[in-house]
Amino acid sequence: MSSIIRKIRASVLLAGVFFATNSFAQDVPLLEGVTTRAENNPTVEEGKYKKDAPWVIGMSSFGVNANTWTVQVAHEAQAAANSDKRITKFILLDAGFDQKKQVADIEDLIAQKVDAIIVQPVTSTSANASIEKAVAAGIPVVLHTGRIESEAYTTEIQGGAEHFGKVMGDFLVKELGGKGNIWVLRGLAGHPEDTNRYNGLKQSLEGTEIKIAAEEHGDWQYDKAKKVCETLYLNDPNVDGIWSSGADMTRACVDVFKQFGSPIPPISGIDSDADVFILDEPTAALNAADVEVLNRHIRALREAGKAIVYISHRMDEIFAICDVVTVLKDGQLVGTRPLSEMTPASLIAMMVGRELEDLFPERGEGEGAAALSVSGLRLHTDSQPFSFTVRKGEIVGFAGLEGQGQQKALRALVGQFAPVEGTASRRGETIQLPVPKESGVRRWQALGGAFVPEDRKDEGLFLGHSVGQNIVAALHAGRPALKAAKRYGDVIVETMRRLNIKASGPSAIVGALSGGNQQKVLLGRYLATDADLLLIEEPTRGVDVGAKAEIYRILRDFAKAGGAVLVLSRETIELIGLCERLYVIHGNTAVSEIRAVDATEHSILNAALSA
């Protein structure tokens, strides 16, 4: 996507020249193997859009969070704009596959008098009138990833969708020997990219004996494609191959066949003879047992002579399966070392520029009045009741083997798990457990509490909304709209400054930020309220070590200011370094209370298993 911004700078904003042969300025660099289409491209007279900096660029995406690729596009577009001082503002608007919203988004960009607009169209016709209006207003429009049935736009940057579809089709034709039955998983119905990719497949199947046994739309989304594949499998599992229009849908099909314990048929996007495998945070959502299964497969691939690039922030995994480590920071190479010469402490020092003991801020006293007292909490009928307290000024952790009731105990306080019984005391009010699921979180917030869930993307953030809207969402709980950001400008700016949220500004789409910055936005939502008690799950899941250190600082500053924190984490070292006290949870009850300063991984495990 950064190449898109470079092309805009060169062809739209700097030179202001579009040549009749291909609509690009002569100095636009293209990647090796990329060619421009000479036919059917609109042309404009030389210099028509020439304008001196500074510039404001707008972008209308058909769906930022459609899949991993669209998230990457948004993130890289934002980063490329941030890197050019001549671009003073980059406005990314997410249509969320809503045709009417995209029209409104483009109209909004026109009203803001931006200097250029990038449009990823939802369909080939839905935004035509708005695009024509923008061009009529003197704003150049660049189409990206999807053509439209109008020639009013200024130029386009496309990805060769028909060729993509044909390459995937040719793969299946070769794998199946030109005959057999296949499933076809298409993208979003009506989207030009979907139509063009499908046309490429049909070209591949001409003259073969391959038949399409089923054809469905997975919208380029993992969850929907998985449901589609499950349905197709249950109807008839005997399929010879699968043509998939996107990587997330391919992954979904693979998971379905694994789920049913069946051999995986040839699927476009998978090459069983691949020599290099790139795994990006593959264990972020896995439990300990699944991690070990994955690691066994990785070791088998290594023994088979395959090369694996393993991207992770988890020290134990890196040292368990890797041979060599390369550290990158802020886009720069820090160094490459054999892991045999490294320790976790020295690796962390490479990553964050500080020693392991400096990663966690100094603990507090933790001797304030009780911010939360829970007594007689019985999670299941066959489990023992237990009690715990969190005091003002301290951070308390739930530790122990994974899946032993830590999350249930925490979520029972906000109605997201129904225990058998228990009481909680908060700000002088006694709460009988269980509490209703529908009102649990709101009641918790009314008592000055905040709940930060483990899955920030599905349960925490509004990924298609701006940083500002996400930060002030809790201030407007119960109100009908998210138009709140404008009323709390100072709060948003101060929260971004205090938490060091790295974004182009409050209007940046939160789904385009890094994992660490997304987590800080979610924390900032509750720090912007009067909350003085945080319940937080997996505070550093999927973030790099540098971001972890910042999040630890944020939580410690919150506690030092008189707040209280109850945290659970799969990373025992994190709990030991961050907390004052630990409750070891095993068998859905608390079996031990340990001062964190005295705790070790061994003592926690021993307390759990000897209970």
C-alpha cells in the first residue's frame, strides 16, 4: 500500500501529469513484473491537478476489517502517509461493505476539500455518482482494488484480479489432472474484484473436465468461510479440490478438514511442496495444548528440510523451536544472533534496549483500603468457594495452569460468566452473584469499574471507528450514537499523549494501528473515565516487548494514583513481574495466595498441583 501513496505523490500531487498511454507520471516506480494497462484508462490534460504541499489525502475503503489483507492495506497506507511531511492529514474512512455509507464517506471527503481521494469501491456502480462529483469538484480520484462502470475517475491502481483467479485455477487444474469436482469460495457478492477473480477461474477451467459442485460466497472472511465450508462438508465431504478467492478463506477450509479429521484436498493458496513457511503470531489465540501440537508440526517441517520464519513476541516459544533470531525495531535491523548464544534476558535487551529487570516498573506498597472484596465465590456446584480482595494502589493477578477458572472468576463480576453463588463488595455496595449478563458490564461501570477483555478485536474495540471514538465510547455508554468524539477533543488528545498512542491523529482508524497501540486505545477508553478498578485479561496479548513495557507502566501509574487492578495472563513471568500479590487458581477455586516478589514459576506450579 505504501507504493500506492508513492504513486499518488508522484502522479497526482507532485507532477499533476497523467500521460495518455497509461495515466501514470513517468517517474512513478513500479515493482518488478508490474505493467500498466494502456486500454480503457481515462486521461486528463497535463498539469490539471498540480498543487503545492501541504496536502490532505482521503481514502474510502470498502471494508478495513474484511480480512488480514485489508487491515494491512489500511495500516500501510496510514504509515506511508505519516512518513511524508508534505501530507499533513490522512483521512481513512471505512464503509464496512455498506454501499450507502461509502457514498456518504466520499461526500464527506468532498466537503472537507481534500486534495485527492483513494477509493476502494464496494461495488462497480454504487459510488459512481460520488466519484463523478469529486472529479467535477477538481479532486483527483484514484481507484484501487476494484473497477467501476464509469470513466469519471482520474486513474487506477489494480492488482490484476483476473490473473489472480486464473493462477489459482491453473493450480487446481494441474493438481487434479484436469478432472474432478471442486467447491468455489468467492469473495463479496457484487464486488468487482470478486467478479474478475471468478472470471479468471472460468478461463482456467475451459477445456477441462473439472466441474463446480458448489459455489458460495465467503466474503473474504475467515468466520463466514468456515461456516460455508462446514455446511458443504456435512452435505458431501467428497470433493476433489477447492478454489478460494482469498487467504483467510483458504485457511478456514483447511481448519474445517482438520476439524473433521479428513485429508486436506488441493486448495488454491496452499502448496504442499512449499520450501518456506512464514508464521506470524501463530499461537496468539491458542491454548497451551494447541501450542505444543503446532510446535510438533513445525519441528517436523524443519526435519524435512523446510525453512520456517516464525514471528512471535513469546520468549518461551522462540527458545523452544527456533535456531536463529533476528530483531527488528522501528523498521530497522537491530541484529541477528544464534539462539544458542542468547538468553531471554539478552534477547529482551536487544528488543527494548533495556535489561529484563528493568522491563517491569517498581512495585507499589499495595496497603490501601479494599477496592473490591469477593467472598464465597463458587464457580461450579462441585467446586470449592473462595474469597479474594484487591486493594487500592495494588495489582493482583490470577495465576496457575491455564483454564482452571481464572477467567470465569473475573468475568463473573461483570455478568459474562454465571457462577453458582457469591457476593462482591464495591464502593459500599454489596452485589449478589451471579449478575445478569445483559446489564453486568454497565452496572460495573456505574460503580467505577472497567472490564478490558482478552480479545480486543472482537470484544473490545470498534475497529472500523476512529481512535477518538473508541477512547470516548465509555463516556457515552447508553447513548445512541458515537458522535461523541468532537465533544471530548481535549480528553482524546490528552489520553493519546499520556499513553503514547502512535497514530496520525484522533481520526485514524483504530483497526489500522499496531496491536500495542490498539491495546493502549482500549486501556485509554477506561482511563478517560473515573474508573478506579480495572479488570483486565491478557493485557499484552499479541504486542511486542516494547509495547509490553509501556502497558506495564500504564497499569503501574494507574495503581500508584490510587487505582486497583485485577489481571489474568497466560504468561507467568508477566504476573510475577507486574503484580503485588497472586492468587493461584486450580480446579475452579483459589488454592494459594503468594506475594509476587517471592513467587517463581516453580512455586506457582507446585501450589497448583499440590492442592
